[in-house]
Amino acid sequence: MLYQLVAIAGALMVLSAYFSYQRGWMGREDRLYSLLNVVGAALLTWVAVADRRWGFVLLEGVWTLLSIPPLIRPPRPGPARPPPADAQS
């Protein structure tokens, strides 16, 4: 039962990141997008290892590894925001 709950949690994380990306709510550069993918795929990898499902170990293990670099890369500077209207004198 524990493995099923962990697998569902991991799948929901990966799917929510993908859904948010598709809807335009998150981009590939968003740390939350990568964090959801890393944690979700790592949970799914753990379950796949426990079940000895080597194809899924490969899939989810690689997914986890590919999601790590955006988390350790320094964030890119965003566009400069103009000062608030009431701050101008």
C-alpha cells in the first residue's frame, strides 16, 4: 500500500508540472517545474527499484537526472521591472 501511495504522489507531481507547463502557468526555467519533476521522478524511481521494474527504473532515473541541472544552475535574471507609479516624483 505504501508503494502505491508513493507512486501516486510522484505521478501527480510530474503530471502537475507538465500540466502547468502546457497551460502556460509554469515555464521550463521555473525552479518549481524542475523541483516537481525531480521529486516526482525520484519517488517513481524508488518504487520501480523496489518492484524491480528495470524499464521504469531507467525511464524515471533518467528523468530525475535530467531535472537536476536546472535546479543547481544559477537563476537567469528576469526583465527589469519599472518602478511603481507612486514612486516617481
